[in-house]
Amino acid sequence: MNSSAIEQSVLGLPEVERAHLVHLLLDSLDAPSGAEIQDIWLNEAHRRADDIDAGKVNLVSGELLEQQVQALFR
């Protein structure tokens, strides 16, 4: 199916469905690519590792973290 056929099919849809497709298409244009997401997370991991190495953060065990989170919900 070529783009002209897709256009004709989409324009024949009810307004609500066209609006939904517009939303999906616009979101797809704004979304970073898989490679961009991977780079963002890699940079964040490096930043966090640097903070740990520089002593800028206090590390806590998973057990202590769980206790602190549970305390927040009490």
C-alpha cells in the first residue's frame, strides 16, 4: 500500500480515529530513537558512577532501601 492509498483510507475514518492516529504520529516524531535512548542511559550510568567514585552520594543496601520505602507507606 502506498502513501496515497493510506491517506485516502485514513481520511475516510471517523474524526476520533483520525485524531488518535494524529496523536500517535506526532508522538513518533518526538520520540528519541533506540540508539538515542541507549546513549542517554549510558551517559546517566557514567554520571552516576562518577558521583559514586567522587563520594558525592551515599550508597545504601537494597534491604535498607526497601525498609525506607516501606516506612514511607505506613
